Amino acid sequence: MERDALPIDKEPTTYEEAIFDIDSDKWLEATKFETDAKHVNQVWTLVDAPERVKPIGYKWVFKRKIDMDGNVQTYKARLVAKGYNQVEGIDYEETLSPMAMIKSIRILLAIAAYYDYEIW
């Protein structure tokens, strides 16, 4: 594959596209930052897969963050699991998606403003 720059509005869709892009050094730095962050934050533990178990796949998602002048500010790479391949009862038993309700956040902010609390 040739090292051609993708248009600024076109991010790589695969890891291979990212490493052959003209900005490959920036993409590789972004992927290293992502994997290091997952390691430091103990997001995962590397283990051997049990016999007869096929692990779910993963995909890299790449994004250029653009400033107000249209210049690339940062290169982001995220490693995401292909959770849509999972089968209920086999790969998982329950689903948890922690979310904050906007009403709850507004109430907390109103209370903090009323009592002049600091928010961190």
C-alpha cells in the first residue's frame, strides 16, 4: 500500500489505513496512548481464552480533532469491542450501561449554586 494522505475530513477506517497514512506516526502515537491508558487505568486483564470459547473481536476507531481554524489539533484512537457479536446467555448474562440523567445533574448544580458549594 502507498503512503498517501487521506483527505482531512476522512479518517482511517482500519488500523492498516492508519499505519500507511502520511500521518502514521501520529496515529501510532494515538494508539499507544490508548493502550497505555487502558493498562494504567486497569481497564482490562489479559488472560488466555478458555477452550472452545471464541473471544469477541475489536476495532480501532480513528478521529482527527479539528480546532476552530480547521487545523488538526489532536489525533484520537479508540479501541472498541465488537459487542454486537455477543449472544445473550452465552457471552453475557446482563447488560450494564451507567448513565447520568440530565435532571439529576441539573438538581445537583442547582443545590450547589444555592448553597455556594464548590464543584470538582
